[in-house]
Amino acid sequence: MEFSQVTYCVDGPVAVIRLNRPDRMNALTLVLENELRAAVERADADLAVRAIVLTGEGRAFCAGMDMDELEVLPPDDIERKDWMRPYDMNRRADYQTRYSYFPSATKPIISAINGAAAGLGLVMALYSDFRLASEKAVFATAFAKRGLIAEHGIAWILPRVVGHANAIDLLLTSRKIDAEEARAMGLVSRVLPPDELMPATMALAISLSTEVSPRSVRVMKRQIWDAPFRGLGEAIADANREMYFSILSEDFKEGVAHFLERRPARFTGK
């Protein structure tokens, strides 16, 4: 696919995806949605890529759905057949919907939130594995101010990230919060000066790509995102199965070897 509303580049083991409508604060269009999913799937399928970074071009991360498209959006758009894909039976169906597919990627996704993240922009950030924010970032659910509801699973994921009380506050009031308040409630893990955001994000991505086992990251990401659907016994049983296979893996052998030999790891993901 040729991209017109996102940019895609691979920098060593890191795929960097930028939402690229800066004149519209990277507001989502149907074209951008389609290109973003294709970019994530391309990065996930690339064996050389071990981490994915998502950010926005210009002064915004993503200001939500483009108002020009939202104004004429038909009610049945959410059930459009071209968005319905055959499920990958090896991945949880919950994470294969139109906007919830980030957790089904086998590689960690880091959102570098450089500015406004509102509505669907906030939804995308919540489905990421890491969220780092610029000091200039602002956040809002926005839905109540548009006469809409808690869309695309945000009523499920937001309380798990920030707690019930904060989720009710953000959803029902649609008020804007700054980066420091977002950090205080656990919405983002780090707040950085604007010129330090991408260097810090890339450093994290490189660390995830070179210092830890890609196989371990892949399995643990699935365990974490599957956990809300499981009881403790199921989680333990799954961990026991995965532990058996991890001990047989090449990455386990390398993990022991590089420690004993006091050298950098050379993980293969196998």
C-alpha cells in the first residue's frame, strides 16, 4: 500500500509510524484509519522490526475523528463490511476489531504523544503498550461534548488504566487534562520536554529491541492483554505452559549465555 496520510519508516529494529495530517491536527479520516492499520500490520510482519513507535506530525498526536467526515458519517458506518475481517484464530477476537487491534500486534507499540490526544486519538493511545507524553500534550475523551457515547471499548479500557473514578470524570465531563495530570492518574508513564520526547521514545524502543528477548516480549504482551479475561488459575496454567516452551527456546539459552559470558545479548526471537 502507498501511504498518503501516514508516513512509515524503519530505523534499525524500530518501525516509526507518523499520522501525517498536521494541518488538521492529524484528525482521523477513513483513509488514515485504513493506512494506519496497514502500517501496523506491515511492521508486525517485518521480521527485522522489534518495536513500533506511533506519533503525530506537527503539534498534535490525533485530535479525534475529522469533523468534516463525522458530520456526514452514516450511523451504520461502524458495521461496514469492509472493516470486518476474518479473525486470526491464534489471537483474541476482542483485539481484532476496527480500533482495538493494537494489542493483537505481537510487537510492543509505543505512543509518543506529542500534542492533543482526543476522542479516537485517546482510544489509540490507550490500546498502546507504552504511552510517553510531551509537556505540551493534552487529553480529552470528547465524546459527551459531541453527543456521542464511550466508543470502541474505551469504557472497558480507561478504568483499567486510570481507575473507575478518573474514568467517570474524563468520560462524563469531557474535560481536558494536561500531561502532568495524565501522568498522576497513570494515563501516561513519562512526561518529557517536547524536544526530548522522540529521543526518549526511540531509546525505549531500541532497548526493547536489543536488550530483551523478542520471544519473551511477544508472549508477555499476550499474557498481559489476555489477563482481564482470565481468572488467576487460568493465568497460572497459561504461564506454566509458556514457561515449558520458553525453557526450550533459543532465546532462553542465549539469555543464560550472554549473562555468564558478560557480553551483549544476541536474541533471535526463537
